[in-house]
Amino acid sequence: MPAQVRRPAVPEGMTAPLGCDAVAVPDRLGPLIVPRLPRVGCVYADGEHWWWIVPSDSDYALPWPAPAHYAPGAPVPGTARLIHRPEGTVPYTPPIPLYLALCRVTGTTPDWSRAVSA
């Protein structure tokens, strides 16, 4: 993780009512994931990774497959720039479709078996 990180500001006119986390994927995978999603939220890129904004706690009982990195609080490198802004007022990419698309492009079987405590 780079030394200088920040939580990106959501674009003007957007709100993040569910908080913000981020899922970082190598930039080579980003273009493979986009067509597999029903909705693409705010995506930031720093030349090495694409950072997908998801609601807080989108990692609850969900082990994101390598080489993805789940980042609570959405700390992204200070050099990251917004490369996709969705229509509407929320910045989120739906986490389950993102997870499934990432599993698909990495050849990872989705892991639904991790125990969840109440």
C-alpha cells in the first residue's frame, strides 16, 4: 500500500449513505470486469490499480479473491484519479456482482462457505 493515501471525495452531487470502502484490482483486470457488471460506480485509477468504491462492510463474510485488495475506509493513493463517474447520486459499484466478476476473470471459485457468526 502506498505511503500517501486518502479517502477520495465523492463527486459533487453524490452522497455515500452507506459509507465507503474500496476494492483494488490490478489495472489489467479493470477492463475485463466492467462489461460483467450491471452498474459501475465511481472508479479511481493510479496507473497500477483500479479502486472500485463499494458500501462499507462489503467484505463481511466475503473473502475477496487475490489479487484483489479490500480496503476499509477507501484509502486510495493520492495520485489516483476518477476514471468513471456513474449517473445518479450514489458512488457504489454493487459488491456482489463485482465479487462474482472478479472471481470470473481470475478463475476463482466463489467462496460462500466461510462461517458467519450472528
